[in-house]
Amino acid sequence: MKLGVMATGLASMGWEKALAYCQKVGLDAIELPVGPYPGKPFFDPAEVLEDKSAQQRIKEDCQRHGLEIVGLAAHGNPVSPDREVAAAHARDHDIAVRLAPLLGTDVVINFSGCPGGAPEDRTPNWVTCAWPEDYEQILRYQWDEVLTPFWSRRNAEAADLGVRIAFEAHPGFAVYNPETILRLRARGGRQLGANLDPSHFFWQGIDPIEAARVLGDAACIFHVHGKDTGIDPHNSAINGTLDTKSYSDLDHRSWVFRTCGYGHGDAFWKPFVSMLRMKGYDGVISIEHEDAYMSVQEGFEKAVKYLRSVMIHQPAAEAWWH
């Protein structure tokens, strides 16, 4: 298992300093941002797609710092009801899928996106309950007329290139839990799977260990993010965990993202890593720092140190009593 970084958080350092910093703190891998929401801070993916020398330079730079490129992050909403947004985000996704194998990886990380509630809508509509009946109609439209056709086409294109699409299950988008990951995979194809990010599961009341079990049984854990969440017991007891307050409103939010180990300790992370091992995942845990209590450097380095202590690094040996 490798330890890496979702590199958007290091963008302010610039390309060379970010790579040197990753090497200094002892990382094995890097996830490169090439899409709408993480941005494109290090290079223009469209230009690199057409420039073999640029591709070679990126690969050699990473190799020189001991880093394996393990994924391209193209998070966006390619099924947005805003046609301009949808077209731009779909283009970024398509570029990432074509660029990934040229940079030596077969994983593209994205959101499923969220359509509108009807063809004439102009903004996304995320449904959170089954009643009134309008919501059932919205879900049928979103899944049958938008999500399934769109991602079925992208599944076929990814299959042709040997690329896997790892959905980060994020509330606000149509795919937000294991069930919806598996639903889109069943409808769209086997190149569609999971970027298993435990932070988004915690505040939904989902056990990420059980999520890893069911997604691992389906052989569709393609990528894993290292990010934690802290649940405020007082605020969540009053208001639940559907919370639209600013992430900076630490006193009043029901939950906040935390550095690994500061939301949940060994009682979670050790069984989680063990479940990944049980289900055959030997890829990366890619640290994504979004802890509002800590600077990027302090939070990131604490996550590196903590995850190094709980990860399983070597292959299992044959038991001595056999």
C-alpha cells in the first residue's frame, strides 16, 4: 500500500517545490489535479495531452522525486443542467481519461455530478428524501435520462483506453454513498467504481469500514482518499448532520473535516486499513488536507506521520504455524 497526496493543497508551492516537499516528507505517490474543482495549478492538461515532451517531463520529474503518479483528479459536474458548465467539465474529464495512460496511471477521479430535476432546469437538484412524489420523478429523470446515458458512454471510452473512473461519493451529487456507486456501476459499466473517501461517509452516518467491505466485494475500490471528519456531538444532536453553514464556522457546524487521526483514531483507521487489505486493495491512500484548524503544512505532515503508523506496508508472510 502506498501513501500519497491529492496535490491541490500543495499548489501554492509550485511544481518543483511541491515535488521536493513530497519527497522530503516521505511520500510514495501523487494524485495530480487536472479538472474543474481541484483546478489545474501545475500544468494545462489539454496542452500536455498534445505534447509528448511535456508528458515525459512530468513523468521524469515525479520519478526523480520518488513519486508514482497514481491518479488524475478531474472533479466536476459534467451532467450539470447548465450547458456551459456541463460541456466544460465533461471536456476536462475526457482530457483526463485520455491523458492518464500517457502519464502512467489508469485512474481518473471524479464526481458523478448532479443533474437538474427536469430538462428545463438551470441548477442542480439533489434529492434527499422519497416524498412528496415529485422527488421520485426527479430521481427517475436524473438516473434514466441523464446519468446512465452519460456515464455509459464514458465507461465505454475509458474501457478502450484501459482507464478506471473512481467516483468520490459526495453529498450534493447523485452518487453519494456505496449504494449509488454500485447502482451507477451496474447501469454504466465495470470501469466505474469508487474513490473511497471516508470523510464524506462519517457525517452521513455511514461506516467506512462496512463501505469498504461492500465495495471491495464488488471489486470496485479504485482509489482511496485519506481524510477524516470530526462530528460535533452538541451541534449534531440539535441539528443533525445536514449542514449548510460555512466550513469556517467551526463553533456552530455539526461536523468539520479533520486531519487523519484528529476526527477518528486507531479504533477506526487500523480496522479500515485492514479491511482494505482483506479486500485486496493495494493501491494508494491519497491525503487530502482540508482541516480548518491547521495550516496545510502542519495538518498534512501530521496526516503523513499518522497514516504511516497505521498502514500495512509489506505483503503478508505465511503463518509460522502452517
